Amino acid sequence: DAWLVCPHDDADGCDCRKPAPGLVHAAARELGTTPSRCVLVGDIGRDVAASLAAGAAGVLVPTPVTRPEEVAAAGWVANDLPAAVEEILRRQEAVQPATPPGGPVRT
């Protein structure tokens, strides 16, 4: 797991403020993998947009702050965090390793 936070404001124009992909790229580097092997779980459309901009998968888990149009636009929606984790693990078998067989793989 990786938990990263952007300390900037929208007006700062940084690469780490969602929906920019910077935090997803940084998390992938920290985990020793590529964004295509990552899944970002978030509760707003900017979270999903950041994951897609980075080439990662994005799961929207609606909360009271999630707008209906964000749910409608999301390609992958889970009712809650346990359901998101269950689906991520189910889909994990379809993900190809970023390293050759026998090489180190971090999950």
C-alpha cells in the first residue's frame, strides 16, 4: 500500500494535485511497479481521473460527497471498500506481472 498526499492547492498547477497523475506515478515508483499494475480507490471523480491519466485502474467508492454524475461517469464503481477490495483481488489474476517469471514482484 502507498498513501500519498498533495500539499498544494488547485491554483498551484502542480503535477501531484488530482486529477493530474503525479501522485499515482509516485506511488507506483514507491511500490517498485508501473502505474498499469496499480489500482486507485477513491470517492470522487478526480480520483478516478488521476488514475486513468496515469494509466492505472480507478475504482469509485461513493460516499456522501460523491456527485451522481461522478458515479455515472466512472467505469468501475464498488458499493463500499470491502466490495472494491474483493473485486480487485478477483481481477488480479488477469494482471500480467511487470517482471519476468522468477523476478521479484511486489503486491
